[in-house]
Amino acid sequence: MKKQSTINLSKKVSLLLSLMVLGVVCPLLPVLSSPVFNASLISLNFPDTGDRGAPKKSAGGGTRSDDHTCLTNEDNEPPLVALMPNRENKAKTATNTPTFYGYIPTTTATEGEFVLVDENNEEVHYTRFALPETPGIMKLEIPETVSLQPGNYSWSLMVICDSRYRNRDKYVEGSLEYVASTPGLENQIKDKPSLEKAEVYANASLWFETLDTVAKIREKKPQEWQQLLDSVGLGMLAEVPMIDCCRPDN
């Protein structure tokens, strides 16, 4: 009799567990597979590509002359810095129209320049642009007409302090490696929402695509923007506003 009671109890426990699974877990399945839930699982910590943080070369901005500066160096203001994943300002892209982002601090200068050269030091893109009156993060888009080819390129972003004496320019410089995209990468990002695309790009160490994708949704997804910049040592720029800047004069 006791044995029968034990069997009945076991069946009741099994039935109870089954009901719990059906009643609790099943209704959660749509939630677990929803874009909102998946977004909370996305990691935008960019892979380690070298020493992190604002480049030493741009601590206040590199310069070719120390007798003049057009950067006001306000208290606690970040220096002239490119938003790159390491201090060497090196990054990889799989698009032939990468977008550069940089922080322009308070300055008395009114113009800036951006130059991109290939492995033979041949200029492939040059633009001169008006600087904003207020500090912030600017972006520069490489146009399709440049027609980048797979390979390595060097770039320089300059703030023109005195057009008569270009050795007074404040600048940051670095390099990019352009690699051809693959069908596998294209399949992974196809029809994906922005955050999932950004995660795919980050896993592939494609900095320019990762940064640009998250920058476009930073107002709606400020935590993800903060997470990405924190992961490369640039968290101090997360709350800096984007500025309408750098439309070419040429």
C-alpha cells in the first residue's frame, strides 16, 4: 500500500512539473526569441586590437610645431582624437566607403583637412572643410568615387591653426586595412536589425562598420553606444554630442 502511494506521488510530481513547463516556460518562448530580448544579449565589446584609449600622439593633438596652438585646452575637455579601437589608430573595414569619426575640441580654428593615401603614398582622397563653432564628434564619409581597393591606407585628420604656417596644424593620424567582404559576412547581416549587425561586425573586427552602425542609433540606444566606446577606452566621449560638420569645401 505504501509502495502504491509512493508511485502515485511520483506521478503527481511529474504531472505538476509538466504543467509548470507548459504554463510557465511555453508562454516565455515568444519573449525569449523576440528582438527586444535578443538585443539585451548582444555584446558590443569590441575585440582587443592593441593598446586601448585615446592615442598618445593626440594627447592635446599632435603638432609639428610647439610655438602655437589653436586648441583652447578647456579644463577636463578631451583632446583632438579619432574614434579608433587602439592607440595606434589602426582598424579594419570591409566597405570601400568607410566613415571616420573624430572628436574636435574647442578651437579658434575655422578649417580642417582630411587626407587618405595608399601604400605608395599616393593621395586617393582629400577634403577641406569648415569646422563647427562648438566642440563635438564629427564624421567624414569616404565617397564611392574614391573606389578603394583591398589593401592598406594611411590617413591624417588636421585642424588648420594657421593657413600661412602649416607646421602649426594640430593633427591625428592612423591607418586602415580594407578587406573585401565575403558572402558569409553578407549572409550574417542580411535582414538583421542594427544592433545584431553591429555585433556581427564587431566579431569580425570590422571597426568602421561597427562604430558607424551604432553611431546612427546612439540616441535610441545610448547604453550600447557607451558599451562600445568603453570597450576601446573611449568612454569619456560617450555623452559628447554629434556635430553637423565637415561638409567638404572642395
